[in-house]
Amino acid sequence: MPTKPIKNPKIATSTTREILNAIRESASQNYKNYVPVLLDGDDIKKIGNILMDNVTLKNEFLQTLVNRIAYVITTSKSYKNPLAIFKKGKMDYGETIEEIFVNIAKPFKYDVDTATSEVFKRENPDVRTAFHVVNFKTFYKQTTEDATLRQAFLSYDGVNELLTRIIESMTTAEQYDEFVTTKYMLAHLILKGLVKTETIVKPVDKDTTTKVAKVLRKTSNDFTFMKDKFNLMGVKTVTNIDEQYILISTDFEAEMSVDVLAWAFNMSKVDYLAHRILIDDFGDIDVERMKELLGSLYEDISDDEMKALSDIPAVLVDKTFFQIYDNFTNMDTIYNQQGLYYNHFYHVWKIFSTSPFSNAVTFVAGTPAVVSVTVTPSSATLSVGARLQLFANVVTENFASQSVVWKSDNEKVTVSNTGMVEVLDGATGTVEITATSVLDSTKTAKCDITIS
């Protein structure tokens, strides 16, 4: 539910008369020639009549006022996206963010006998890179008519209130869309097994509640040690307690007391509440809204997948896990002289992404498992120099990892870690390419390639 914005104190304490005079002060000389200073007690309608009878003056006035109101509202955010804490700010230039991670250095055993020969030997650092690009470009549009504006000039606060409501409807929509898009992105990551999982039981009594709290606490503690098991790229990293954030469903928090959850995440009650972000339901995806926002890029989520997501009680993340940036925002107004109305436009460009180097864990009620692995195509005939992209379909339960390891049984036929096969000079006969589940090595599938 939108709330009244907390405006900039300087602007909030300004009267309508002061705002109108401030607009005049910064306006063009032509505006000043026609629009007088509004004195205390003057009828605001006299300003309205002047502006409404001159399109040029009216355009200048509304453009300035719209931008002023938009600044106040976007600064205070009438509806606050609960996941906005993960935003990384606004990009100054370009449309791409490069994230660089340097893995910890390798240890070497001291040996004075090899010091002379190895002192100048190169040891390149293990540098990993991820790129985050602008993938959200949208705008919001609202219309005001001359007749409505003329009525708004009947009271001192009429024009401000009218435009505030119009602009607030667009900025509120932007905040809501930011929230649902982040949820949708997280849902797809979880469904594809790209977020690590930990199993907990459903808290139904004191004993099970204690068991759940212990698993949560252990995971939180493990985050504070240098480990490679909680991030997608398998790099060794650490997340201190003050950098941990808990996305928790309203149902789950209702079942567990705040005191127990604070203990589970190694925080005081006050710190827990500061690091806890309530999620109405991980599976409650506004499908129609997402289709409007993403168009052909929208990937459907089935009813069964929605239900599985709804059963997720919590997700523990490093503050750097979400990579969300504002790239471009712009508020503009254009007058349609034929229709005698104004169209107000609010353009918003953003990056929605996640870091493959940051820790994140989804808590689930069941044990993650791999059901089966299949490879497409299962057979092929290739000539020397040819390439073929193989695809592994991994069926899982409880959001298990869908990652596979590719292997060729012939050094003359290579396969990349993404399943790209290449036939090198000298290859003959039949080659077997195998995809093996990272989580369960007993689940494999193969493609038989005949070299023609």
C-alpha cells in the first residue's frame, strides 16, 4: 500500500505561493513578463488564468513543476521496494558493469634450494570476471487534460496535489516492478539449480523448531568461513554476519518467533530485524505484469514450479549477491495541441543480475536430488573440423544443481564445459561424449559421435 512520501524538508515546508514564486524566479524572461509574483493572500486563480491562456507559459510552468515533484517523490519513494537495499546505485557511464573476483593465492612450500631457480617464475592470479548488462528498459505514461488543470487552479494546493498523484502513480509502479522483477529473477535462478540449497524440516512443534534454528545457525556460521560451497563459481569467499541478509517468507516467520530467528542468524533482535527482508511468497509471481515488462524474454513458470517456490521458507544471501543498478531515469512532459492534453513520461533503465561469486543459500523442506540426465542429440555423425553443440537436460527435485561435467573418451574430439564438441585432425571411429551430474555422479547420459 503506497504511503505518503517523506519529502525533502526544504521543499516540504514550502507553501504553494513560495513554490510558484520559486518557479517564476528560475523561469525565462518571457515567463516573468507575463506571470507576476504571487503575494500572500492573492487569488491563485489569477496565475492559473494567465498560464492556461498561454500554451508556452503553461508548458514552461508544468515542465518545471513536474520535474520538481518527481525529484521529491523519487527521492522519498512513496512505495518502497523491500528489496531495494540490494541496489548498488546508479551507473555513471555505459550499459555494462564488470565484476572482478580474485581467488585466494596458492600456497608454496619454502625450499631454499629452489629459490634461485624459481624466484622469477610467473604465478598468475586466479582472476574471474562476470559482466552485468542493462536488461530492463521501460517507461510509464500518464495524461493530464487542460480541463482538469484548469479546475486544479481553483485551490492553492490543487495543482501540486494533482501532479503529485499522477507522478506518484508512475514512480510507485516503477518500485513495484523493481520488486516483482527481482523476485522473478531469483525464482528462475532457484528453479535452474543455480542457488545452493540446505535442507530443513517444517517447524510444527518445539523440537522441530529447534532443529530448523540449528540448521539456519550452522549455515550462517559457515558463511563466515572461507568456503567454496555456497557460490555458483566455487571460489573461496566469506560473508561476515553484518553482510548477511535473510529473505524470509511471511508464513515462515509467523511459524518461528523473531527471538529464535535472531538467535539462528547470530544477531540481536534489533540487528535481525534490520537484516530481515519479508517476502510475501517466493512463488507469488505477478505473471501478467512480468509478461508486460519482459515481452518475448519472459520465461514461463509452471504451476508445479510456483507451488514448489511457495514452499521455500527463506533464502540467505550475501549483500553483494544481487547486482541491481539504475542506468537511466528521465521524467518528461509533452503537450498535444490537437487534443489539448499533456502526456507525462517516466523512463527507467536498469540492470537486474546476480553475482556468481557471492554466497547464497535456499532453504528447502526436502533433500535436493537429481532424477535423470539426458543429452540432446544422443548421437551424431561429424567430419573432421566440424563442431556440434550438445545440451544436457537435468531433471531434479528440491532445486538441486543442474550442472554437469562434460567428458570425451577421445583426445582428438574435445568438448567444452558448455557442451560444445569439436572434431580435431586425426580423429577416427566412434567417440563417446558423457555428461555427468555434478551433484550425483551416478546420473549420466551420453552422445555417440561417429567420425565420417
